[in-house]
Amino acid sequence: MRLVRQILLPLILVAGCTAASDAPDAANAAAGQTQPPRPAQTNAPFQIEEVAQFAEPWAMTFLPNGLLLVTEKRGDLRFIDFMDEGPSQRLGSIAGVPAVDYGGQGGFGDVVPHPDFARNNLIYLSYVEGGEGDVRGAVVARARLILDEADAGRLEDLQVIWRQSPKLTGRGHYGHRIAFSPDGRHLFISSGERQEFTPAQDMAGNLGKILRLNSDGSVPADNPFASRGGVTAQIWSLGQRNPLGLAFAPDGRLWEVEMGPRGGDEMNLIERGANYGYPIVSNGDHYDGREIPDHSTRPEFNAPEITWTPVISPSSLIFYTGSMFPQWRGDALIGALSGKALVRVTIDGNSAREAERWAMDHRIREVEQAPDGSIYVLEDQNREGGGRLLRLTPAR
């Protein structure tokens, strides 16, 4: 039986957020700067159906055949096969998933298909692995996905193609979102600074950076720092804190959203070789109250196109290109954790503006567009560890 039911919850557009951020960033919401007023609206332009529930879900992706993959943070890869006809759906698990270092913000992370998945069946996974002693770091691997006729599937020929360097103690700010360039040639990876501040400016490591690789994990010869060799050659941009959303806009430009410190969540237009300033500058401050100079004080660093204080704790980012919500084409949709909201951002050239924010009553971990143009939203875990998968379609 299909696990879909109508949710009759009122959705109210909100002008700010006061909820706590994703642990251990709970102090974010204490900062005092407010955002400009947003349009007054009492009803969201969509209705919501619950599709399924998962244990600590983190990411999802649609395959070209419409199959939906969902990662669960403890180390499981699930799938939903929506049948072509009728209300039935098939849920199953994928075997052969690598062991993950689970704890804090770490565990199983992102999942995306290779642009030529229909031919090669390759998918890309991010997760946290342990090292010698009490250290750990994120990795990206690729594997061939084999789906059986029964409620099962498996990964074959799994190969790690990228690792965070260096591995550190602690269990926060991994980032590890992944995205392919529109031409399918390059793989971009977001790498958090692991709550250690200075790695974001350290060119000898790949923490606090956006990385650019070929699809096999090798380094493109035209990367901005390729001549330096080592992990430095991987770097596309630097000065990032905890980048949890990474997506290409329809015009081919790369955008990113990241959690700021005590205030100052950011949406950035990512440019080749650019430095975004963290922790030297930020529109937030340190948790202990020490001020960090704003971006305006250091024009040599790229400033964000949007900052949020109070924070929303951005978790994910997509650009909508479907037909079901034609008024949103080309707009960004952002999941908000502490904001418990879905945020719509309009893009005008190099600038961005928050247009709408809909309260979702739960922390939103991931947003994806389905092949039919509907929007799928993955809730973060609740107190019982579960999280719902929701489908958004135009309001009737």
C-alpha cells in the first residue's frame, strides 16, 4: 500500500526565525540583525503529501528512470520505485554501502548520479570515514548501482576518489555536498572547515573549500591552483565555513549556501579562485561574543549575495527548472534547519534576494525537484530519529 497521505497543516509565510540552529551551532539564532520584511502571505501555493518515512535521512536524488535514492545517516542507502501505474510504490535497500563513521554531524551524506548514469550506472556518494586514532574526515566515492527486480539492489566496484585532508578530531562541519557541472565533465565538492576556523584559509589542505575534480577524481589541469600540486590543486574557491548546499543555476553558474557562526548564514556565487574570507571576515560573530569584521571591511574577499541574521541554518540548495511551478523557474529553493522552512530566492544577474519563506513546522534537511516538476522535501530527524519525505504540488 502506498505510504502517501494528505497533510492538512496551515503553512504561513514567516519573516524571520528564532529556533535553534543545527547542533553544535545552537548559538546562531542569538544574533540580533533582522532581515527586510517579506511579502505578507497566509497560504502557501502548494499542497503537501507524505510519501514515506526514513531513519535520520540526509540526502536524496532522482535517477533518470524516476527511482528515488535516499541516504540515511547511520549508513543505509534506500530507494523508492514509483510504479508507472496505480498508487503502488516499491521500497528497498541497497547492499554494498561502505561503513561510515557515525556521530555528531557525521555519517552517510550526499548521493548524486553520474550525468551519463543511463549508460554507466555510476552513482557518487559522500560519507565520513575514520582514520588512525580519534580522527575522521569526509570522502567521496563512486560505485556502480545494480538494481534487482526484487526489493533490493547493490553497489559494485566502489572506489574512493576524494578525501578531506587533513583528518581531524571532532564530528562537525564536514560539508560534503556534491554537484556535477552542467556539461557533466567536472565534479564539485563542498568541504567544511571542521569547526577549526583557520583551515578555511590554509592552502595546504582542502578543508573550508569548494573543490573541482574530474569525474574520476583526478585534478583538471585548468584548476586555479593546479600548478601547486597535491590537495592544493583541487581547490576552486576557499574561505568557506560549513557549506551544505551546492548547485548550478540554469545559466551555468555555481552557487553555494553555508552556515555562518553566531549569525551570518550565507548564499554565495562561487567564482574560480575566489576567497570568501572566513574566518577573517563574516557577517556573524564568534560564539564567545568576539566580533568578526564584516565583509565590507575587507573588499579583497568575495562578499555573500545574501546573509541571514537571525540564521536559517541552510541545509540544501536546488534551482527549480520544472513546469509544475512555472512562476519559480530559475529560482533557488533552500531547505532551512533552524528556520524550519522552505526558502525561495530570486536571482538577478550577480545578486540574489529572498522572495518567500514558508514555515514547514519541521527542520528541512534536503530539497529536490522530481522529473515531473513536483518538489520533494526531506525532513530532518525528529525526536524518534525519523524524518518524513514530503511531496509538494500546486495548491488546488
